[in-house]
Amino acid sequence: MDRAPGLSVRLKLTLSYAAFLMIAGAGLIAVVLVFLLRYVPDEAIVTPPRHAPGLGMRPLPGDFVPGRSDLWDAFAPKAALMLALLLVVGLVGGWILAGRMLAPLHRITAATRSAGGGSLSHRIRMPGRRDEFRELADAFDGMLARLEAHVAEQRRFAANASHELRTPLAITQTLLEVARSDRDRDTDELLDRLQTVNTRAIDLTEALLLLSRADRRSFAREPVDLSLAAEEATETLLPLAEKHGISIATDAEPAPTLGSPALLLQMTTNLVHNAIVHNLPEHGTVRVATGIRPDGVVLTVENTGERLDPRLVATFTEPFQRGSERVHAAQAGVGLGLAIVRSTVEAHDGALTLDPRHDGGLRVTVRLPTTSKGGTL
């Protein structure tokens, strides 16, 4: 953005310091004039000569009392000289002092320009005790760290998304090439495989769009009861649970919050779905609970399963990260379920916690801000 050139902040501060000194000096002179000269007579007083024994007839010392004009004639040049000296001291001292005070700002400006050029790894690291400039520098360093992490995550996400989307396209191309070279190949089998691959590509694309929507927070906030979302999700996924021999227990107490009904329902559905498909081969259980806690509303989804390494659990919310112990060929998914959950929770100003259960399986806890009776946060 082009702007008209103007005075630098350093020059403005210098002029301000000098002007303050001049005003203070002028005020001091005014005090002298008002409160000191008021006791001096307007005109000089000269007493007649008196006889002093041994000295002859001559004015004795102290017989002349100066008037205001006499004192002003003697005081004005000195006052003018003092004001000139204050002006010089104010300009020179103010210039040096302003330069020292604004030195941290130059470091912040250089770091800002470096970041604007794409170098997000640069940090100011302002030394010294805490003051306004150092708080600004620390806040700027924190912002750069978050931006760098966000950009790195976006690049990693774009690379993973490209790879994941390229896979079904490559499979489709291979199937078509094989079908073209082998005229006797079973058409129905080819169509079935193509449909499976195409369905996976569609699911992945829809998941990417949903994740992008959650990251952008491009949704209207409405009153939502997580207990209703939990009941709807469990009812929808009940046939899948029965197919896998999984029993679902629901403890849905009212949990009012504000957010997107569609995103919160998708979040709950993803959690329940993961709890079902990543469970024991037989006689597994899933428990879904909602309620109000002092720190907000809580949604908890926990399931039975194999014991999980906490270091592996920490990677589950990363896009396209699938725990090797939890993936099965028929239910690997697109690797975005918990990533969508994390983005949805963050978009609703909540917190997501994943904890491996002591006897196997996973416990996922979602905490969101609650609403008052009036429907506001």
C-alpha cells in the first residue's frame, strides 16, 4: 500500500522531547516573572546621598533598588540563552534517546519483512526484561511459530491428499489398461472393482471438503444438543455394529452447545464408526456418553480392542495417519476420520483428548463450550 512520505517516528519523538523541554523552561521563566518580579517596584528607587563618617558625602551601598525593567533587562538575555540551550539539549538528547528506544522496533520490522518474504523460521528473540516492545516481539515470535507449523501442516496435508487421490486414479487407469489388453476379461468383475475404487475416491473427496470446511470455520452457529447427535449416530451405525458383533451402550444426558449441527453430527458419527470398526474381532463393546461438566459439555466414546501404544495414539488425529495395529483391509477408510474430528472440535473452540484404555481399546473425549438457558455461550 503506497503512502505519502512523512516524518519518522524518531524525529517526531525528538521534536516532542525538545518541545517539552521548551515548554518546561518557559513555564519556569513564567513562574519567576509572576511570583518574583511582582514584589519588585515598577521603577528603580534611588536614595539621596548620605554622609558617611570618614568617607565624605557619597551614596552608601544599597541606596539603589532596581526596578522591574532593570531586572528584566538583566534576566531576559540569560533566559533566552537558557531556552536556546534547552532546545539544543532537547534535540540532541531526544534524537539519541528516541533512537535507543526505537531500536527494538527496527528488529521487529526486519523480522516482519523477512516473514513477508516467506521466511517463517526467523525469530526476533528480543533480550532483556519484559516491556511493551519485548511483549510485542514475543507475541510476534509466537505468531510466526504457529504460522510455520500451520504452513508445514498444510504442505504435508496437500502432499498426502495428492498421494491419496492419485492412488484410486492410478488403480482405475490400470484396470482400464488391463481390460483393453484382455478382451476376454469378465466385464462384471471389472465394473465391480471400478465401482469400489470410484466409491473410495468419492469418499475421500467428500472427507477433504468436510475437513476444509471445518478448518475455515465457514458455518453458522446454532444451538445443538450433543446427546441427540450421539443418539442419531448410534442409531445410524447400529446395523454396522451388529454386523461386526459389537454392542453399543449409550448414556446420553443433555449436552447443549453452539455450533454446526451437520459438523457435530459428522464428528460424532466418525467417532462411533471408528470405535466399531477398530474393535475386538468378536464380542466387542462401544460406550457413548454425553453430559455437562463444570468446564463445558462432554462427549465420550470408548471401545474395547487391542492395547495401544500412547505414541501411536498421538498420531491418530493427523490426516491420512492410520495406526497399523488398527487397520484392516476392508475397513481402512480414507484416514481422515479423526482428523475431521480434531478440526471440528478446534473450530468449535473445544478440546479433543485421546487416551488408550488400560485393558485395551481407546477413549476419545470431546469437550465443547456449553450454552446457558438463553442459548448463549
